[in-house]
Amino acid sequence: MSRPSRIRSTAPPATATYPEGGGNRGRTPWRLAHFCVVDLELSGLDPKYDEIISFAAVPIDAGRVVAGNAVYGLSRNTRPLPEESVLVHGIRTVDLADAPPLDEAIEPLVDIMTGRILVAHAAWIERSFLDPVLRRRGVRLRGPILDTRDLGHLLALERGVPSVSSSLSELARSLGLPVHRPHHALGDALTAAQVFIALATLLDGHAPQTVRTLSLARRRVQTLSVYPAGGSPARRA
Amino acid sequence: MTAVPDIVEFLVQCPPFDAFDVGAVERLAEAVEVEFHPAGATIFPKGTEAVEFLRVIRAGAVEVIDDGRVLDLMGPGEMFGYASLLSGLPTDFGTRASEDSLTYRIPADAASEVLAKPQGLRYLTRSMLEDRHHLGSGPDAELPRDQLRQPVRAAIRSAPVICTPGTSVREAARRLTDAGATALVVDLGDSVGIVTDSDLRSRVVGGGLSSDSPVSAVMTAPAFTVPSDRSGSEVLVDMLDRGIRHFPVVSASGRVVGIIEDHDLLAVERSSSFFLRRAIARAGTIDQLVEASSKLRPTVIGMSQGRVPAAEVMSVFSVVADALTRKVLDLVIAETGKPPTRFAWLTLGSQARREALPSSDLDSAVVWFDDDHADPASIRRYLGAVATRTTDVLQRCGFHPDEHRVSAADPLFVRSLSSWRRSARSFLDDPTQDKALILVSVLVDSRAVWGDETEPLIAETFRSATARPRLLRLLAEFALAHRPPTGFLRGLVVESTGEHRRRLDLKNGGIVPIVDIARWAGLASGVTSASTVARLGVAGASGTLSPFDAVTLQEAFDLVCQLRLDHQVAQLRAGVEPDDFLDPDELNPLTRNYLKEAFRAVASVQRHIAADLGLALR
């Protein structure tokens, strides 16, 4: 299994600008690691055609969401925004007219991600859209992005209860947590960050969680789904 | 740093942040860190150190716990940790998530910036007044909460001590001590000056000024005064702005009606006693009064946990007991009917000296004024009924009548003024008569708490005792009869038999010998009704006791009172009826040594007195 995702430079000069965050190794207990919860608002779901129009990131240190250091931004679209996407996130072309182009707008996001383990809800979307942007900057993501959706499924399995739906809002509600502005990058990033610390804390109550165990959530969900009885020694009857 | 709009939107709905402009809340939101606490997790433990964060509950529920007991349950929008954060004192309760909870954690710096504003202070003071963390919630909900929105005159605790510019520093200090005040007002005609006890300490004791100097040499004048209708919060802000802790409060007509101190407005421990006194004042029925007085013991526990010195706890306890007695009498008289004569209710003993604690008996007596030409038999009948009912209600409120039946419920202690004066004079003429000394001791420690308090009452009769060397000599003998429980080289003397075997009797062994010496020495110096510490102060200043012995006794008294308080608070917390019997093994070795030293010092003062007066020690 590869190490959890953080930004790595592919070229030596860039490496210097992205120093390795301390304490993020696999065996690091999760509370000692540094995370960054990312959410993107998109013009659509096809990475080849659609683009990032809004992004937000919220850092987590020592198991706490450092809300004041959150980053949020808009980036100017290069193609017309499909009407159905405007209905989802409410961002119109006119709202983006003054926003910088993506490669420039993304700067603060890259800064805050640096040295941190990435977390997202349904992380494959973030991954597939962030990868090309970062690649253009000579940077690439290594390893998986921790996924709150997988962690939610895992907790449900550990507790022996049925999983809630895959939506972030449903997951937050099932944990008794607030749902911030949905389909607003900063709202969703905050919701996801709170969901993440809750899930990590609750999973920690079943078995100590490290960066590595959290990154293996998806695999563990699959194992437990196939072999529910022997899957987890800590699992409740 | 940026503030997340969702966090700002949440905070602006929560008191006290709803009273702030959005800019201030945004700065607060920037500092927010979001924490998750699983059900059952401790958020902070009780009393290890001061908390460094203010917390606001975003989702879930948090329990306030004290020794495993849940005192309160807080929900979204409520905040906690502020009292410890602002005072820098350890928390007097712990907190625990009662369900999975999300909290906003705000560091002290960012939180104090907001909380120190008037709106924040007002909220905090209100919350502290509610004081649910000590007293629990319930019927309290109907009580007024906004002390700081009230005019400042509502927070004045006693009439001001006022003197002229020519008053000597010594006299000023004596009056300050007698009144239990920390500042006095100097009347300058068209303005006022102020002298605080710390002025006296630094400018006289430290500054080498003679105690014969006039107070005008040490006062601050003109003093910054506040109008009595100004709100508590505005006054508090003025105090903070000017760095002044005492303000004379001036009525509309320009008269000084009291001195307000920052403690009066802010401190938790005081606030809870304010709260209690208000609850007592508002009680309309005896049942409500009994209910309100059930908060007195928790208040004592709270003060003790807040590290309030024992002397202050005793005076707060006594002030509340006075207020309670007054209210009981009001209600009982309303029940019984109009009194056939003017009368006064006297409180005696430790309560009169303002040294009562939960274990103390409540001694009382009644004096009626026989100049009204009413029928003495019907007066006795009426007063007997009122006194019996009053002592019964006080007992329901947790105040037990004196075990030796020095109580207004006994007809012997319900008398006309002329009868009391006759008895007092006869005690003076022949102190050897049965119980004369005990009765004199009790009556010297008497204070009218209800009724016409301006009449010179019984205690005043003893002022002439200066001219009665025989009485004083007998009082001194009486004072030397109680020896502290220590041998010359032995350890502490404990009870050898009975229920309290191997226990140290802190009251009879520690308190009584000092109180008795102070009563004699005070009376010999012309002071009748006063606290033990005040009497010793005057006795030391007047030469009845050497200044060294006076201070020694004051310190010993402080120590024993503190141990008594600690012991009783531990008993109250364990749900045991408080008493004065301490197991010496429970003391740490250092305290045990201090206590032994204190007892030896008291014994040594007794030897000095015996030698001076040519009396024999038992």
C-alpha cells in the first residue's frame, strides 16, 4: 500500500518549496498528524472536460479543525458553465468574471495542502481534478486521499449498523454533526472536516487509529463486507 | 486568518456574542478550533489548573460534573470554562461530553478580548449570578439575573464608614476593621476623599507615616465617585479603565451611600451570596425561604473551592444568616399579627461576631421596649409565640438552636429592655452568681438583627465594664479556663472517649480559648460587639495585650477557622452533618505542626495574661 497522499514534487527545485510535514508517517497516531480537508466545486464531473470553479481547504492539527486557517477561492471558467451545475452550486459565469484563472487562483490551496495529508468526501473526484492542476505545477499527489465516505462506511460496519447513504450531508447528520452550506466549497469542507475528526475519534474507540489505518479504510470495508464475522476483533456483536 | 461565515453565523446567535458587532465576532471566529468529544469523554477535569480555552457547544451536550455528580447539562450555543479562564483559578467542576459533541475552542487571548467588553462582562456576571454550576437550576429561573444591569446601589453591602480629614490614621484603621470594610470615605465638604486598607498598609506601615497622622495625609482626594443609579456594568468598566478598585457611590442628593468594590460586582463567590440574599429577600412564603436557604451550604462549598479565606466565608455566611433571620421574622409576624410593642431580635454568640459556620448553633434573644404601656402578659405571649415559630423555621432552614438553650424560644431570653439592663447590671455587681459569666459572655456578643437597631441595647450596658475590674478579672479567669489541647512536648490532645474518640475538638480546643481571650481583652479595651479579630486588634493597639500576642492570636484564629471550614466543607460534600471534630491524622504533617504551634502560642498568651493579672492557670 502506498503512503497516504500529500503533495510531492517531481522535480528537485520544486521539492524545496514543498517541505515534508512532520509526523505524517504511516504509524503516526492520527491526532499527531496534519491533515487538510479539501472540497471542490466543479462545472461537471468529467475531469477531461469540466473544470474547478471553486475550492476550499480546512486544516486539521492535533485532531482539531483550525477553522481560522481555512482557504477558499473562486477560479475563472474557460468554458460555458452547464446550466445543471449552476443549479447545484449556484455559481454563475458572471460571479467568476473577476476571479483569477485556475493556475493562479489555486496558489493558496497548494500552500495549505503542503505537508498535509489530504482528506475529502468521495475523494476520487478531488483526486482526478487536482492531479492535472498540480502536475502542471511540477507537483504530484502520491498515495490515496483519505476518504470520509469510506470512513463512514467503516464505522457503520464496526458498529454493526447499516451504512447511511453516501452523501456528506446524510453522514454528518447521522453523526449528530451540523451540515454547513451544501455545495459551497467552504461549507462542504468544514462539514467534511468535522465529519473526519468525529469518525477518526469514534474509530479510535474501536482500535487505535494511525494515518495508515485510516488510509486503509476502503480495503477494510471490503474485507468486513465479505467476512463480517471475523473482520474485526473489536467489532460489536 | 479568515473567519468561516458559518461559524460567525452560529456565534452571532449565541449570547453574549449576539450583543457584539459582527467585526468582533469575526475576530473570535478566526480563533475557533473545532473539537469532537465522543460521549463520555472528559473535556476538562475539575480543579487541576485554570483552563486556557473558552468553549462553545456547537452540537451535542456537555455535562458539568462535580465528584461524579452531574450538576448541569448544557446544549448547543452554551459556553463554558469562562470563569476559570477569566479568574485564572482552577475550575471548580469538571466537564464531560454526555453525547457525541462538537465544541468550538477559543484560546484565552481571543476570548478575553471579547469577554472583557461590557456586554461580555454583563453576560458573565449574569451567568455567574445564576451560578448553576454550584447551586443547580430549578426555581432559580424566576430570579432576576442581571445584577450588572441594576443600579450600582443594589450591590452596596453596607453603610459607608465616613470620617473627617482630621481623624487619626489609627482611629480610621480601627473603624475600618470594626466595620469589616476595606475602604472609608473622608468628608471634605464639597467633595470626598477615599482611604483604602491598602493605602493604610503602604503609606503608614510601609511609608513610615505615624499612626497619629490625620487621614488627610494618606487619602486620595478628590475621589472618583459614581452616581448610585449608574449600572453595575458601567461602574465595572470604569474600574477596569481606571484601575481603581473602590468607588464611593453618591446619591442624587450628593450623599455618600456606600463604597462599591470590584469584588462586589464581579467575584463569583460574592455573587453567589448576593444571589442567595436576593432569593431570601424575594421569598414570599416560609417554604420558599426554606428552599432558598438550602443554597447556603452549597454556597459555602463554592466559596471554599474558590479559595475564599475562611474569615470571609464566615462573614458571608453570617450576613446570609442575618438576612434569613430578618425574613423569617417578617413572615412569622405577618402570620402572627401586629406586635403589641416594639421589639428587637438579637443574635448572639458566633453569629453576632460574624464568625458562624455551618456547624454553628444560632443563639438568639428578644428584647422588647416597655415604654409602650402595653400589657406585659400579652406581650410575653405574643413574643413567645413569634420566637418559638421563628426558631422552628430557622431550624428547618438548617440553623439549630443553641444546645445550651440560649435561645429566644426560652422565656428566659425574651425580656423587656429594663429587665435585660437590670440583669446585666446585677451580673456586673455580682459576677459570681449562677451562670453570670456565661450570660455576660453571650450578651457581650449580641447584635440586633431585626427591629429597632438604633436603641443602645444590652451589649452597650457593658461598656461601663472598664470601671468594673472585678468583672474583667472574672472574664479573664473564664478565658483562661479553656486550655488549648496541647501538652508541652506532647502531640495534639484528642478526645479520649465517646463518639469523637481520637478526634480533635477544633471548637472547644481551638476557637473558644481565643474567642474568650478576645472578648475579655476587647471589653477591657472598651469594645463590646465586634469580631474576634477586631477585638484582638483593638486590644493590641490599646496595650491590653502586647501587639505581638494580639497578632499571634489573630493568626492562630485564622488557622483554626480555616481548618474548621475545610473540615466542614469536606463533611458537607460527603453528605455528613458538619461538626468540629477533626481526625488529626487527616492533616498533612506541615498543617499538623502549624496547628500545634498555634495551640502552643495560645497557651503561651494565656500564661502571659495569667502572669499579668496574677491569676492561676489550671
